Amino acid sequence: MDQPPSADAPRKEPDAIPAAGLLGRGINALSTLFSLAIIASAAVLVMEIALRYVFNAPTIWAHETVIFLTAITFVYGGLLVAARDRHIRVVLIYDALQPGARRILNVAISIANAVASAIFAWAAWQVVRRAIWTPAGAFRLETSGSAWNPPTPGLLKVFLFVVLIVMALQFAVLAINYARGR
């Protein structure tokens, strides 16, 4: 009879699936950095609450910083679930298939996701072009327009574009490795 793991037993962190290859392992390794971004955003929120309600001295930067940190974490999360194969899947049909049919379906799904990610990356590039260059062609990151006016909107758009490119590559790696039977 299987015993549930004890509370004292070390917990294994999730890893990228083998089919994700070296790229998936790299994506998985960077995930800790984005976990720290969530902790940092929580710390900024606690600090802002204390500054605002205890010292009556709110900041002009806390809200936008928290939004930026959580936004990049959620964007990166999409890439991470692809590398770990932890995305939402309707398993009614998938689980009923034989291993060979699942492999074919995995290849087809990965190809479709790679194409979709590439199309979204192209669309993101259209937005990035306007977010990082002026109409005259000079480099200038889009800013928020607030009192603090950070370049976080421009940075977030560039980050989304890069993540979508990497996601398209990750799905291509998955499709190749599934086709090879790995």
C-alpha cells in the first residue's frame, strides 16, 4: 500500500518535461526569478500600506511597480507551463487514446501552438514597434503617463514579444521531440 509522503520528506520541485529539451530546462531554471518577483511585489504592497496608512506618506511608484512585476510573472507563467506540460487540457478524449495516437496528437498540438505563438509574436512586434520608437525613428520606450512615468508599458510589451518567440521555439522543440518519440 502506498504511503503518502510525510511532511518531513523533501518536496521535489516540478521540472520541465524531457521533451522540452535544453530550452525547457532553461525556462524552468529561470522560474525562480519570477517567483521572487511575486514576493517583491507583495513586499512593495505591504510597504505601501504602511507608508500610506501609518505614516501618511504614500509613494507614486508602488502601484505601477506591483503591476509590472505581476504582469511579467504571468507572461512568463505561460512559457513555464509549456515547458512543464502543465497547461489546461481537456482529457476526455486524450486519456482514452492509445500511446501512439497520443504521440500524434502531441505533435499536432505542439505544431499548432508553435504556429499560434509565432503569429502572436508577429502581432506583438507590431505593438512593440510603436512602443519603443518615436514616429521620427528615435528610440524611446513608451511610458505610463503617470506622475512617476516609468517605461514599464514599453518594457512589458518587449518582454511579451520575447516570451512569445521563445514559446514558439519551445513548442517547435516539443513537436520535434514528440515526433522522434522522446
